Amino acid sequence: MDVLLDFTANFGGYVLPFLLVLTVLVFVHEMGHYLVARWNGVRVEVFSIGFGPEIKGWNDRTGTRWKFCWIPFGGYVKFFGDSDGASRPDGEALRDLSDDERAVSFHHKRLGQRAAVVAAGPMANFIYAIVVLAAMYMVFGQRVTPAEIGRVIDHSAGQAAGFEEGDVVLAIDGDRIHRFEQFEQAVFLNPGRPLSFRIRRFDGEKTLSATPRLVEKADRQGIVHKFGDLGLWPASPAIVGKVYPDSPAAAAGFLVGDRILAIDGQILDNFERLQDIVAASNGRRLTVTVLRDGTEVRLYVAARRAEPAKDSAKSPTGTARWLIGILRAQRAPVRLGLTDAVTEATATCYEMLAQTLVYVGQMISGSRGTEDLGGPLRIAHASGQAAQVGIEQLIMLSILLSLNLGMINLFPIPILDGGHLLFYGFEVILRRPLTERTQEFAFRIGLALVLTLTVFATWNDLVNLRVVEFIADLFS
């Protein structure tokens, strides 16, 4: 219920970022179609952001009608010779065209030209993602966590497989990795599946086999996610990134930038170990050695008991914790040059697409549930949350959505770009276009499939945002 109340109370804060991101991505997608169509001499009759009645529009000197419409979930480009925005051919009109009109008709262009125009939309989404991510790497920097194991949880699958603190993961199932984020994604997507890890340890390289355990965990919105887990955390030096005012750490003299070397004489090699020691201290005084400006400084601090929040959604464990009032320092992002930024952005976008395809494949095969399949409401909610965090997070969300938009449009479903490309494949094989009747039948099936998926995803949103539960409570 808190999720629903938060969503309705901050409706503008969610909807406006969502509409902004969606409008940009739809514009990029349709602009890809438009530009390649114009380069190939196709007359463009309509460039629309949204569907339904027109809000505002104008005609350019080439006769294209540019407009915004009331239903914002998508857009289309209508070419000369199309019967509608889905680029279905207008059979009767096409038969009566003059030679000049045939020259600018989309459906009279060569097969390669038509395929290029159709593929340009998804490609524009991919290019947008790479260009914007590369710009972020150049402006904000790239955050990279080395693929080094900093903590092995007791009784975890990773411990049973023989992982040790300090191990550096070099490859998973033969695929080289260099970031801990790659390690996390491979484990996340493969619960119950044995994976082969090549690691570097102080005494040389080794190969370990480990099977991630299936874990079910609810996020802050109460949505339960299923994923693989090995109980392995990245190496994280115990460097102070923030000291809370009026906390035990502030009273003891901790400063931002202090690197904690030892507690009660016990050498400390990561922030997680610090958390464990503080949690087990029960408020007794700790002797902490920190490195500050090249000099070791000894500080004395006693953790303070923090009572659990009354809201169980915010404190799912319901147990008190002992805290000293500091946060770890985040690794400083590394700003990249143009070439490195484009290379890293391309590699990252490829990894994101590959992971999404694996995720979709697991849903289709039944090895993963469909509870994570979200629709417009979930995207709007995520957009609002990203906007509240900051512009960087909102841009990252737009990159992810742009990749997904491009990928989904390439699925071989009639009415989507991939469906048109599928028709062109049959045209190559048959050496003639599919009949109008066949295309019309396929378009109806594709439309029914897309609408069914949309309804299903929206139902998922209503359930996960607890709207259904709220309505049921009203009548119970």
C-alpha cells in the first residue's frame, strides 16, 4: 500500500520524467526511420509523437506533417503509399500511382532500401544508447569495481566451491571478465546452473566450479525477485566516505577519507569486515587505527544501538543493529577519453542486451517467472525514482530503455519492425512480396499478441504496485 500511496501522492514526479524519457526515445526511434527514408528518396507524410487526436502540429517545406498526439505511448512515421502508421501497404492506391509517385513511394523502393528504412529505427535506439553512455563516461566517468572477492559469506555456495578472499575472477565459462559487475550478472542470471570460474590466487591460477543458489528477495516496493547468489562480495577498502553528525564516529573524531587499518589490533581489509565487528561489539569500546594523510591515528569509539523502524517494509528483519555512523567511500569514477569511452560504451551496451535476451529466454522457457515483466506503470515508477536520485540515474534509465526498445522492435512479430524484416526475408526466398491478404492476417495476429503482452504487463504492474490488493480491500 505504501508503494501505491507514494505513486499517487507523487504522480507528477513520476509521470513527467516518464513522459520526458519516453518522448525522447520515441523521437530517436522514429527519426531513424525518417532520416534513412529521406536519404532513399521516400516521401514522408506524417511524423507523429503519440497516437490519437492531434494536440499540435505543423507542415514542413517537404509536406511532412509533424505532430504531437494525446496518447503518448509510442509514435510512428507514415510513408507515402502506407495505409496507416504500421506501414501496411495501401494496395488500391499503390496500383494507381504515376511514375513520379512510384519514385517516392516506400513500397516501390528496392528490397534493400526498404529493409534499411525499417531497421533504422532500432539502430537509432542502439546508437543513442552508445553515444549517451560514452558521453557520460567522458563527463561523469565510469564506475568500475575490480573483479576481486573481498568477502566470502559463511555457509554460502561460494564458500562451498572453495572461493577465498582476495581471489580475482578472470573468466566465467570461458568468457573473460574484468569488472565485478560482470561477475554479479553471470551469477544473477544462472540460479541452479553450474558455472566454471577461472580465478587468480596468490599461488597461481585455478578453476573452480560453483552453482549459484536460487534466492527470493523483495525490493523496496515489495516486489519479489528470484536470482542466483554465491554469497561473494567485492573487495571494498574500509575508507570513510561520510561521517554522520552527532554519531559515535563523529564524537570519536573520524574524518572523511580515513582508511581503517585495524580494530582492536585485528587487521581490516574490507568494509564488510568492519560492519561485522561493529555489529558484534554490543556497544563496547573499540580501538580503531586509521591512516590519515600518511600517518596512523588511533581512535576510540563505541557503537550505538539503532532500533528497527516501525515500518516493516523499511526494516524487513525487524532486528536492532549496532552502528558507529559512517558510510563507505564510493570508488571514484574514471573519466575516459573519446576512443575509450566509445569502446567501453559499446561493450557495456552489448552486455546489457545479451543479459536482457538471456532473461527473456528464461521467461519463455519457464525457468524464470514473469513477475519482473513490467509495463508503462512500472516504467513510470522507475522514471520517478531515477529522477529523485539525480539526472545521472535518469539518463542511465533512458539508456537501458532505449536498448530494450530497439531490441523489442527487432522481434519477428508482425506490426513491429522485426515483423517487416521477416516479411522481407520471405520476399527474398519467394522472390515476390507476400500477398496483401497474408500480410493483413499476420498484422492482426501481431497486433493481438502485442496487445495481450501489454495487458499482461500492465496487470503485473497493478499487482506489484498493490493496486489490485487496494481495490480488493475496499470490497472485503
